Amino acid sequence: MIADSRQSIHSNKLDKELQIAYLRAKNMGTYFIKFPNFCESIIFVDSDDFSGVQLADFCAGAIHRKYEREDEEFFNKLLPAIVTKRNNIYGPGIKLYK
């Protein structure tokens, strides 16, 4: 698992919180799914050096903007690549927690 390291005063605390959440999901799963094949830990990298991390940031940001800000501009560009069933998002990929 590779994650974008935050480059700020609070980055160490936030990175540790993410590591704890990751280990909790790895060991216990979530309400929706178990993760028996998770890798051992997260590797934090600078997204400037990894295009895959930049792409993941874009996708997560587009989904966040749709559901939290009602801005669908970038989400609509991703929609053809998201599994849907009868025009509803379908599958384990996107969960909206309220």
C-alpha cells in the first residue's frame, strides 16, 4: 500500500493516524468487507515522484467533491470507469458514510 505523505507540520500525526486506521482495517475488516490479503503496512511517498499516487489523489478528490460539495465536474469524467448497475454505482468500491 502506497500513500501520499503529507508535507506539513502535522504530517507525522496524520500519517500515524492513517497507519492506525489501515492496520485496524487490515486486522478487523470493515462492515462491508474483510481484507485477508492486505500488505503489512503503508509506504508513504511524495506524490510528485509517483504518477499512480497522483492519479489516486485525483480520483479520491473527484469523488469527495461530488458527495461533499455537489460538484460533479471531475466525477463525471471518471464515471465511465466506475462499475454501475442501472445507472447506480455498484460494487465494493465506493461507500458513502454519513
